Amino acid sequence: MDFISGFTTISSFLIACILAIGLQLSFFSPISPDMLEFPAISSSLVLSNSKLQDAEKLGEGLLVKPEDVTIDEMGVLYTATRDGWIKRLHKNGSWENWQWINSDQLLGITTAAAGGIIVCDCEKGLLWFTEDGVTNLASHVNGVKIRFADDVIEASDGSVYFSVASTKFGFHDWYLDLMEAKPHGQLLRYDPALNETSVLLGDLYFANGVALSPNQDYLIVCETWKFRCLKYWLTEEKRGVKEVFIDNLPGGPDNINLAPDGTFWIALLELVPSRLQYLHGSKLLKKLLATFPRSMIQVHGVYEKAMVANVGSDGKIIKILDDPTGKTMSFVTSALEFEGHLYLGSLNSDFIGKLPL
Ligand SMILES: [Ca+2]
Ligand SMILES: [Ca+2]
């Protein structure tokens, strides 16, 4: 009798556990995932050269996770850090705490023709910082609050193009958007003449870096979870046409910047270590993992290495620079070329990397 009642107790316990896990997965998982497909990468691209390990550390200890970098025509470098500061580096090598806002979510930045810089804030939308303070250029689109604005570029006609990485998840939950692998991203345009913001493209897989072509006939927007960047045409004849600019990138593209020679620099994220790729093939496993946020850190590999790609205007990779072990830098999110050097932003460093080219 004792044996039977013990067996019944264990069975009941196991059934309760299975039911609890089932309920957890069905009702409480924060994501409703799709499979994430990984591109076939040509083996020549995965050869490591460790070049990013030679980067010099600018402002080490002063900068909390500087995601993006921009340099104005006077050669002053700006970056936005997790403590809400817009900091700038003068030509004489001195750092200045220039402007502050109560936000730990300032991402992409660009210089503005009218002076100052335009900054993406994941909570407030699009901000314009000048010597006089800050102006909120765009906080809503189609009556909906803009969240997770990610990268921005200003065209010569005054239009400001910017990306929204995810309309579902916030900056601190970006990895949930990765696990869900659904297209919650957008490309937006702010029109300063009308003071209006409109959606140019929806259904993007984590819309991230935004750049303009040298003669501004098209825009590039990168889709991180698709390992690709798209062209969005701006000319009269082709306005609104969407094409693939580059795909099968050897990492998830983050910010993109036009280089002086008309090529582009794209920062690439190590989204998933190869040993964990199988996780993205199981919706059930993804649902389970997403209920334990701390375990997610093991699933993506952005803290393990850094990689940037130089890509021609024909969408072909020219060269790749990397730090395969994260010795000097990991989680590099932006690469900007200026006067023969590459300036590198990162969400896992306390400095800007500077590399002679
Ligand atoms: Ca930028
Ligand atoms: Ca970004």
C-alpha cells in the first residue's frame, strides 16, 4: 500500500510540474516566437584578423556604453552615454559633458545642418540638442508613441530619417525581440517643414542603422535579425521602392555610416554563438528561455566579440575587421570613418575605440 501511495504522490507531483510548465509556456511567456534563420556565410568571411584589438581607447572610464558616434564639420566628436550625457571630444583632446537628459536609453546620433546634434531616445523619440538645450522633434507617429528609436540621419532637404527597432519591446528587453524574431521595426521620416512624422516602412526585423547614399538618391536601413540591410529609394522615379542592399552578413547589422570614399561601415553583432544556434529552431525552447531573463545572456553572444564590415556601394563586402575574443572591444555597435581613422562605439565599453586605417 505504501509503495502504491508513494507512486501516486510522485505521479501527481510530476503531472503538476508538467501542467505548470505548460501553463507557463502557454500564458506567461513574454514572447510568441518565430524561428530565426541564419544565413550561410562564406568561409572567407569568418577568417579572423583581430584588427580591432589594436584600437586605442578614447575617454576610457568616462563614457558609459557609448552606442553611437558622430563628428561635426569642426572635427568635434559627440557620443551619447547610458548616464544621459551627450559628451564631446574637442580637437585638443579634452572631453566635455555637454548636455544632459534624464535617460539611460540614448542611441543613434547625427549632426544637424542647423547646428547641434539629433539623438534617438528609446522613450521620448527624436531629440535635437543645441547649445540652448533640447527640443523634442518627434514623439508620436499616427497617434502612437514612438518607442525604441534607434538610429537617425538628416538629408540635405531637412528630412530626418530614423529607425524604430521594435514597436513591441523596449531597449532593456531587446533580446526578447531577438528571441521572438518577428518584424516589429519601422523606418520613419520627420518632416521639419510640416512638423510631422510618417512611417515609410513597417514590418522590419529590428530596424537599426540608417544611412544616406553619397548623392542621397537612396537610404539604407539595416535589419539586425535578418542579417541584411535594405535600400529605400528617394528619387522621384523610384520613390518608396525597397530592395536588398546586402544580405547574408556574418553578424546582425547595427549602426551604419557612410565613409568619405562612398563606401559604408557597418557594425555587426554576434547574435548567437554557433553552439546555441539550435535554440532559434525551437519555438518551445525560446518560449521557455524567455521566461528566465537572466538565462538570455547566455543565448546571445554580443559580449563575446566585435566585428565591423566595410561594404561598397554595390553591396559587396570589401573587408572585415574583428576582435574575435572581445580582448579590446565587444558589442561594437557603430563604426565611423573620419580623417583616416575608424571610431568605434560599443554597448559594452567605457571608451570609444580609435583605429588607424
Ligand atoms: Ca548614427
Ligand atoms: Ca543601433
